[in-house]
Amino acid sequence: MNKENQLKNQIIELTKEYSKLVHKNNNGWINKSNLSFIPGVTDIPYAGKVFSEEEVVAAVSSSLDFWLTLGSEGESMERELAYFLGVRKSILVNSGSSANLLALSSLTSPLIEEDRRLKWGDEVITCSAGFPTTVAPIFQNGCVPVFVDNDPITGNINTSYLEESFVQGKTKAVMIAHTLGNPFNILKVLEFCKKNNLWLIEDNCDALGSTYSIPKNHLNITFNKNISDINNTDSVTRYTGTWGDLSTQSFYPPHHLTMGEGGAVNFAGSMKLLRPLESMRDWGRDCWCPSGVDATCGKRFSWDLGELPIGYDHKYIYSHLGYNLKPLDIQAAIGRIQLKRLPLFIKQRKDNWLYLRSSLEDLDEFFDFSLPTHATKWTSNGFEWDDSGCKSDCSWFGFMLRVKKNAPFNSSDLARYLDSKKIGSRMLFGGNLLRQPALLQIKKDRPNSFRVIGDHKGSDELMNQAIFLGTYPGLTNDILNYEVDMIRKYCKKEI
């Protein structure tokens, strides 16, 4: 073994030892215990990164190699993520918000057929309650968001408004999220998009690992044969993020896996979108060579494009207006370790949600509880389902509590109390985005820049009455018991 390898091995071994000592409190997810938790003293975040020394070693090892931009680790991460989901391709970016921006922006590319390409003033259907960067790319590309109300029970788009929101010749796409890991009504949205030849972008940032099932004999859906099914039953069961044309992921620390910062765009539909999306991620350049590689096309100085001189360096020819939205290879190295843990993380999120649901069942006089899409009722024996034949299996991002209007407290009161007990919670992101200062200013400056369908009472209910607790794998049994105990004492006025 040469001197370089000896030194690297020594550094790696010391890194393992250091991480085990310094980050020992991050290992509670392994055996659901955390001896250092002190009720009322230890902060309980609503979400956070969970890892072991393996992720730290991966980061240090990659940094020692010092290939700083996206490289071999990134290529492997993209390939492994696509394999997990069963999609055709995954492309890494530097955040989930960037993923949303690129997914929507790629639909404006001149490489897309004219009748489907998004142009200035075209409309994109979305919903009003959620995270702002699901909606921001629509504005940023000069398109018109059409806001549809949310169903407060599932947190997702109320699909009964879809037909009303559609305008022939103007509506080109639907871009919506799976709220808190709960799949939206994919059957209804797919039927609507296929009937009207619309693009579908799934914001899957909060739902990695959630699945959705549709009966195979459903007459209104032609299933994409390029996507891998999870089982061979009478239903087509696939992960969320694999039903639309494109989907997006976030790998920010609160999410299902983390690269620190980071995200991805998944290609479940036409691969024609790959070239414009990669171009826009990489400064808008026409060249498709990865960093550090020249002349993949074999004619770097032979292109004749635009009004440039013939033979202009292809690495500096731009077919789109783009950005630089790549992550670092170091981040991808971390993400690859996290991806191996994902099945366990998903299971723990489901288990934590069910634990909270069963433990708080007797507080239904104070709270309305969420249901997975297509579920009609929850019992201790499981969910009861509607007659559509569809089912959702949620990789929950959070546990939502909607405080009833007749409760002796409101959601803000509850959030303040939980905060005083060191229990982290969050509102449903931006609530009804139509009430946010940014949207009010846009409406004032440009009154016709978006459309609103309906009264949005569902979104207002989510804004005014809902908070959510964490379900992430770092929540140990002691933490969950403490949360339940504090909520019960507050509701029963035992404080």
C-alpha cells in the first residue's frame, strides 16, 4: 500500500472514531433509543438529519479526492435514485426548489413541439395551500398560475375544481405537490391531464417512498410501460414521482434523505425533456459534456448554430437561458449512503405516524385528523377505503393536527405551548399562499398575473387551524411518548 492510501485509511478510521463520539445523539434512529433525551430540556425538532459515521466518512473521503463539482459520485447517485424509484432517469440539482424551477422551465424549451410548449401567458394549474416554490416557477417563467382549493382532510388539491380551472388553448400543465407525503388523487389528475393533453409535474419533495395504487382494469388510464411496478397484483402500484411527466425531490435535511442541500428531477415520461432540462441546469449551454470532459459529440468546433460563426466552441453555445444548479460530488457521496437507508427511513416514518394517530385517538373532540387519499375512515385495524379501488400508502413527512373551531384553543396557541415544551412543530408551510404578502403584491402590481378558482375555504382552514408534528426517524420512543403526554395534558387542561 502506498503512502497516500495509508494516510487516507488513517484519516477514515479517525473520522469514524470522531463521528461516533461527536454525533452519537444522531444514532437514535438505529434502535429507537436515545439515552441523552431529557424531557422539557432537550429540543425536539419537527424534522432533521439522521445519519451514522458512514455518511461522515463518505463526505470526508470524497473531499480528500477533491473533485468538487458533480462527478462520479453524482453519476452513481443519479443512477441509484432512478433505480429505486423505477424511473428512466434522475438528474441531481442543488435543491428541491431548483428542481421545481428546472422542471417547469424545461417545458418552455423550443425543443418541445409547438402546441405543447409553455409560452408567456399560458396557464398552469396548481393549488393554493403549500410551499411557495411549487408555485414560484410558474410566475418566473411568465406563465399564469391557476389556483385551485385544497381538501383539508388530505391536504391535497381538491380535484372537483379541475374542470372549472381548464381553459382550452391556454392551460398547458398541472404542477402540484403530494402534501406531507400524502399522494394527491393521482387517478383523477391523470385522467384530467391525459384527456386534455397536459403536462404533469409531481412535486414529490415531501413524499419520497409513498406509493399509489390504481386497478389495472381502469379504462381511462394508459399506464406508462417504462415505469417499474412495485407488485404484480390486480392493481398498478408505483411510487409517487413516477406517474407524471416529471417529478422533483428535495434532499434538504428535514426530508426523507439528505445531501445537506440538494434535490433531483425524475423523468417518468418522455426523455425529450432531458436535453432542455440538463441544458438549463448547466448554464443553458447546448453542449452536453460533463464537467472536465470535452468533445463528447466529436465535433466541438464544427457546429453551425444561431448566428454564431461556424465552428464556434460548442462549450460556449447556449440554446437556453439557464442557471448553474448542480450540487457538489461530496453531497452526492452522502446521498448515496442515505439512499441505502431509505427503506428503513420510510418504515420508521410510517410507524411514527401510526403511533401518534393511535395515541391521540381519544382527543378527537379537539382535533380533526388527516386521512390518506381515498381513505374514508381510520380504525385501530387500519384504514377503510372508498370504492375507487385506489389506495395510498404514505411515507409521511409530518403528522398534521387540525384544531377544531369549537376547541378551547387555536393552532397558534397549541404551537406556542409545544414550543415552550421544546417540541417543534410547523404550520402547513405557507398556508393559503393567496394570503401571503408576495402574492398580494403581485396581484396589486399585475392583477391578471394569476387566476383563482372558488373561495378557497379548504386552504384557509389549513392555514388557520393546522399544524404538523414530525415523523422523521430521529424521533425515539421516549420522544414520541413525551409529545403525546404534553399534548394530552394541554387539551385536558392538566398543566
